[in-house]
Amino acid sequence: MPVAFTPVRPEISLMAILVYAVVAFVMGVSLTPWYASFLRRHRIGKQLRKETVDGFVPAVFTKFHQGKEGTPTMGGVLIWGSILLTIFLSRALSYFGFVENSLLQRGQVYLPLFMLISFGLLGALDDYLNIRCIGRKRGLNWLPKMLTLLLLSTAGALWFYLKLNYNSIDVPFYGLVTVGWWYIPIFIFIIVGTANAVNVTDGLDGLAGGLLILAFGSFAILAYLQGLFVLSAFCAVTVGSLVAFLWNNVPPALFFMGDTGSLALGGALGVIALMIDHVLVLPLIGFIFVMEMLSVIIQLTSKRLRGGKKVFIAAPIHHHFEALQWGESKVTMRLWIIGGFFAFLGIIVGLVG
């Protein structure tokens, strides 16, 4: 189904899209030794949380992850840094006439790039405070962090609704449903929810990175088949950067993504789903992200309403599987398998529905 509001032009060939993805991968791999050394030299290491959101000691988490204390974090800077460098390289190639069109296009790239960088900077601040500020539990206090996410998401929602005239949601196998001004809170919910869901999922070596590759790869396919070639290229470049990161994030991780990566990529993923009008396909393509977030909500609700009784041994659900003695690598790979299966279903629904 063609997208009604996102500009389709200009065109970029499939070969060019694949080349840009490879360039992003090469940049990420090339910069990794220097960046990893920078993180170690400045002692930008992960500080493990000492208590859960509701004030309890995270016994399961501490048992399986205490050896990761001090592992370099903020690897997300390398991811969106590689994306930015690739986009600016394409702009330079276009400026000097080597290619006809660059990836820095207002109609298809400015919006996801805005979410990527703004959420990434917020996450970087959170990571930095978590590392440097002694006595702080989780970096930024939850209230200013959430208010900033809501403010940035609201800005995006108003731009979509007032400037681009987005006011409907595509329901698979049914069609467009006009929601009017309700599009604004729906937009905010999707962006903030996706960013936080990816953030919650980023708890095992390689887990979030692998699932994000599946998600952005799926949207690259859907965007390309809808004629949104620049947006497809942006997704492909993100995949290339993520693959370079994942190369050094599989167990045992050389460094972690951090909030600067998970919030940035989650926000960008949500806005891309909205741009190509596949917001109801997003729960399939990001199925594990949804399950991880739901497990936290269910756990907290159960503990509050049932006098501290838990549904899971630990939440998010990947820690529950760890507590069942699956082992970190097995949990990661099994969730990758499930995520890949549902991403495949999401592509099918996006194409047929």
C-alpha cells in the first residue's frame, strides 16, 4: 500500500542501499578499537543497579551479572555515530557529483534522524550521570527523563499531525482508520513505548542489538517495497552500524549499548513505523520488545496488587529465563529466533495486509 504522506522521491538504487549499509558496517568496525580504548581510558564503565524500580534488591540480576561491573558502556554513540558519518559521506559524494542523491533528505530522513540524535543525547546524559554521579541509583531521575521523552515525542507528533497531515492509522486487513487529533497521543505512546521497550530489553549481551537488526532490516524491506528508497537506505545503514556493534557485543561483550543506544534506536524505530504507516505491524516486528515491556508491567502490577507476589522469578523476562538456568547465550539466541520468526510474520502482514 503506498504511503499517503511521506514523499517518495528521490530514488536510490538497491545496490547503492547495500553499499551504504556496508560502508556503515566498515566505519563501525574501524572505529571500534579506538572507541573501546577511549571508554576504558576514561573509565566509562557500567555501574550495575543496586535496587529494582520498586526498591528491592535485584537478587537474580546481581547473581548472574555481578562480573560485568565496570564493562565499558555508551557503545550506542558508536552506532549512531557510524550512521551519521555514513549519511554525511553520502552528502559529500552528492555535493561533489559522485552520486545523484544523498541520504540527507528532508522528506524521509530528517524525522528519524531527529529522534535518533535527540533520544541518543538524552540517553548519553543518563549514562554519564549513572557512571559519574556517586549515590545516584539510575542516572537521571525518572521524572525529568520521562518528561524529556514526552516533550520530544510531542514535538514529533505535532509535526506529523499539523505539518504532514497524518491523522489515520492503517489497520492490517481492514484499511485506513481516521483518528483525527487522537493521532497525537497515539504517536507519543508509540515513540515513548518503543524507546522504553528497547531500553528494557537491553539487558543481555547481544540481545537488543540482534533484535534491532531484525527490526530495522524488516522496515528496510517494507520501506523499499513502498518506494521509500531513502528511508529504506537509512534503515539499511542502521543495520550495518548495528552489525558492527554486535560483532563486539556478543558474549562476553566488549562494551554495552547503554541508554544512549537503546533509547535512540527505539525512538527511531517507532517513528519509522509511523512514517510508513505500519504502526500496528510494529508489535510483530518488535515482538520481543513488547514481551519484555509487558513482563515488567505485569511483574510490577502483581507485586503492587498481590502483596509482593511475583509472576516471574525476575523481570524483564530475559532474567526469568536466566534464573531457570538457561544460560545467557541460550536465552539471547532463543529470543533472537522468536524475534526473527515474528519479524518475518510482520513483513508478510505489512505486505499483504
